[in-house]
Amino acid sequence: STDLTSTVGYDSIIQHLNDGRKNCKEFEDFLKERAVIEEKYGKELINLSKKRPCGQTELNTLKRSLDVFKQQIDNVGQGHIQLAQTLREEAKKMEDFREKQKLHRKKIELIMEAIHKNRNVQYKKTMEVTATCCSVAPSLIKADLVSYFSLSCFWQLFLKLAQTKSALEDSDRNYQQNVTTLEKIREEWQKEHIKACEFFETQECERINYFRNALWLHVNQLSLGCVQNDEKYEEIRKSLEMCSIEKDVDFFVNLRKTGSLAPAPVVYENYYNTHRNAAAVRSPITVPISR
């Protein structure tokens, strides 16, 4: 800004840096909440795999597959708990980075606040001296004119003119000194302002780079978790490939069998004729059957 006392541009930079710090805080809070979700999900999976029955009466190869299934679900849960811890560590790193930038930036801001204050005070003082010079100069000019047209009051006017000239010279010297001082302060302020802007630009580049890398790392961690989970699920698939229907059926038969021979065939017997023939053999007397 062409206005020497304006801080519009500086204030805009500070606001942008504060917004960037706020964005880092939002991502930090996001990681913390995601960690809570991952930890809760992991614990629920572990409880599910340990407490909930899942084919507990199965036998042989399918039982082994179910055991692998429950173990790997437990491992997946442990993986989510580990991911939660990793996310908390990343959130802490983001917090440390954010606070580190804040401390470094605070030093620059204090310097800029002091130089802004000094500049404004000197500018105000210079403007007051300028106003004094502007008020004394017309009096001097007026005195010159009066002395020119009023010779009768020459000595009185000469004395007043001398006093006025002396006051004007003092005011002018004071004005020059203040202008010189203000210009030095302006040059110092401009140098510090440039240095502050360069520092803030470096910080902003670091923040964007750190934020970008943190987000990239977070996505990689999630991808790694998915890969690790898929490896655990692959163990379940491999176990299921080893599951044999024939073997499980044979295993059950061998486990529960009651013998190797089937019952003898059931044959019809005529018990009436058998008993009658047996009685005839024991008694040869023929008993006529009445009709």
C-alpha cells in the first residue's frame, strides 16, 4: 500500500497463515477421530471372533478352516488397533509441527508489531510538526507584509518578525529531523517487512509440503492396512481350498461308526406250520379234524 501506516497487506498474510494453521488442526482432529473409530472397530472384531460361536461343532478340515477364519479376523482387529495407534502418532506429529511454526512465527510477529508501532508514532509526530510549520509560516509572511506597510511600528514588528523567524527555523529543523527519523524507520520497516514476508513464505511452503506428505502417508497407511487385511483373508481362502467334503464325511463316519457289518437280512418265517410240524413229530396219533 502507498499509505505508510497501512497494514492491509501484512494483515492479509497473517490471516492466511492463521487459516493454514487452522487447516492443519482440522486434519489433526480428523486423524484423532479416525483413530477412535479404528480402535473401536478393531476391539469389536476381536470380541466377535472370540465370543461369538461360529460353527463350533464342525469337524476335520472345515473346522480347521473356521479356526483360521476366526484367527485371521482377530488379526484384522489387531491390525485396526495398531492403525489407530499409528494415526494418533501422526496426529501428534502434526500438532508438534503446527506448534513449532507458531513459535517461530510469533518472534517475527513481535518484531513487526514493534516496528509498526514505532513507525506510526513517528509518523504522527512528524505530521504534528508539519502542522506547526504550516501555522507559523503564514504568521511570518503576514509579519513581513505588515512591516513593509507600517514603518511606524518598525522596531516592534522587527522584533516580532525575528521571533517568528526563529520559531519557524526551530520548527523547520524539528520537522527535518522528524522526517529524517521517519524515513529511517520507513526503510527499516520495509526491510523487516520483506524479511517477514520471506520467512512467512518459507513457512507456508513448509506447511503445504508437510500437510501434503502427511495426507499421502495417511492414504498409504490405509492402503497398507487393506493389503495386510487381504493377506489375512487370503489365508482364509487357502484354508478353505484345503477343505474336503469327502474327507469330512469320511472323518465323521469313522468317528461315529458303530461297526463294520450291517444287520442280517430279515427273512419271513411261518411260525404256525413250524410249530405244527414239530408237534406231529412228538405225537404220532392222528386227531381227526372236524369240519
